[in-house]
Amino acid sequence: MDVKGTVAEGFEPVRDAFVRNFEVLGDRGAAVAVYRDGHRVVDLWGGTKDIDGTAPWERDTAQLVRSATKGVAAAALLLLHQRGVLDLDAPVASYWPEFKAAGKERVLVRQVLSHRAGLPVLDRPLTPAQALEPLPGAEAVARQAPVWEPGTDHGYHALTYGWLVGELVRRTTGRGIGDWIADEVTGPSGADLWVGLPAAEAGRVGRVGPVEAPENDGALRARPKRSVTAAYEDPRSLTRRAFGAISPFPDQNDPAYRAAALPATNGIATADGLARSYAALIGGAGGRPPLFAPDTLAAARAEESAGPDRVLVVGTRFGLGFMLHGPSSPFLAPGSFGHPGRGGSLGFADPESGVAFGYVTNGFRSTVTADPRAQALVRAVRASLPSGDGSHART
């Protein structure tokens, strides 16, 4: 595999792991970027731009990152809170009066971010055409009755999270969340990440598609728990209904899908853009001050939800919009926060080590929270840090 790019001295294990992802773990086209204390120490890419093509992946190739978008969307609400525009402990309906319907008067902004709002499903799923419009998703969530008492439990809001967060941004700022992120997060930091792909950037984006896990990838072939398998197979389960809130799901390679702003699922980024977005939160590239004030950073990664997830049917941990390090979604260290994308992509930050990480791929495997390719790269980053454990070391 002809891998291109650079790694700083000491981060050679990341290159080795990246090459192995192609040779053993079945990657077709991918990139990984790592920042440390605002400086880029890993910038690698390889393979083909399209899952079904032959054109080479270039340094500026971008890909759909699915739910890795959720972390950047969460940052929008936290920054609005930091600026005094939004109160995390206020009822959602205080900003969005129509949201009061069906007994949701007391649902808090905090509960939306921590997947405790009880709204992971829509009784009437949206059509693809409705989903790509700016308002029908929010209107549907506003009408929806909770499926559990808000605040009493948590379950992954796979698609509805985007309409909830996006509408809160629109109601408090008058701007769409994609525009707000571009103006306030990715634009100032120079991150190539979009929620709503501009037409001018469309030529950079590769085609994505499914890939099977190779038989010789060395991974432990554990059979999924019966409860997890049953949840994904049962059309009445919260799992199937949550992931089916748009039915049928749009073609993810359709230009119209890429151009829409769906902050739960359709962010498009380079690996550098994903990593740089997280670097901006904890201490930006190029010496820029961190976007998150200390109190905001503490809130982002303080545990809000933990334990059995009513949608994913495994144990999950969430802070305010971000997944937290844990067995079902390992990041670098206990203080890390970020978000994976279903099928492979991953972005996170680890403030103690000063690391920000981004991995994107055009080959989606059947993973939800811990893809073997991303995990191999995370382990290599951990091994590259002076302490060897990724917890607190700095050079």
C-alpha cells in the first residue's frame, strides 16, 4: 500500500497501524490526522477516493463521517451556552414553544444533549424528501410523544438528535446549524468539515459504501449478544425504530443528501478537518486559544448518562452531546471525549495529553461505536506518547 503523508518523530507506530488497516483490516480508502498541543503530528492518507473506484485518495479528499457529526453539533450548543445565549438547564420549550406538545414541557436542553429526552423515534418516519428539507424533522420531533419519561433513562437518539440540536440553534440564533458551525467553529479554525456540503467542495468528496470485515483481520470473532441481534432484527424495537426515523434512508452518495444539513448523520470532513475541529475546542492549531472555556470543557465530558442504552442495547457513556471513553467506545484515555460514526469514522480530543484525533474512511463496516480500524490507530497513538499510556504525558 502506497501510504502518503507524514508523521512526526515518535509517531511511526501510527503509520504502521494505518498501513496494516489496508493490508489486513480491509480499508479501501482512508485518512488519519492527529494534533498534539495544537501541532499536527500525523497526516496520512491512502487508497482510493471512491469505495468503488480507482482514482487515488488525495490529501484534501473528504468523506461522509456519519454520526461523528454529532460531536461538532454538540459543540455548537455548548458554545451558545458559554456565550450566555442558551441555558442547559432550561426547558427546550422556552426556546421552541411548539415543543411543548405531547407532554414535553419539562424536557431540558441538558437531556437532549445526553440522550435522555425519550425521543429517539418518530411514530411516523420521514420520507427522504422530507428529511432533506430544513423544517419537517424538527416539526415531527415537536409533535412526538416521549417513549420513556424524560430524564429517567438514556437511549441513543440516532437521527432525532440532529433535529433537536439543529432547531435549538435556529431558535436561539436565527441561523441554520450548518452555517453556524461554519462561521463559529470550522471556519475560524480552518477545518475542512461541513454540515451541508457547499457546491464548490463537492468534487473533493469520495463515494462511500459497505465493506465486509476480512476473515483474516485477527479480530476476536465474538458472536453478538442475542439481545443486540434481536433488537436490530425486530421492526418494533427502539433500535430499529430509532435508526428508521427516515424511511427509506437516503442514498448517502446523492449530492442532495450531502448538501442538506443533518447534524446527526451527514457531516463531511477530511481527517485533518475532523481532528482540527477537536483541536480547536481544546487548544487550536496555529496557537489559537481553545474555543471551550475551562467550565465548558468540564461540562462537555462530565458523565450525564451511563449504563445500558435503551437503543444501542449495550452500555454507553455520554457527556453533553459527546460520547465518553468506555468499553463500548474506547478513546485514548479516561478523560477523552468525542464521537464515532457508524461504520468507521472517529473524532475525539484528550485534553490531558493535548491530543485531537480524526479518522475517515470510504468503507463502512457493520460497527456502531468501536470500529477495529479506528481502534488500531488509537492504540498506536497511545503507544506513541512518551508515557506509553496516553494519559498525561507531554514533551
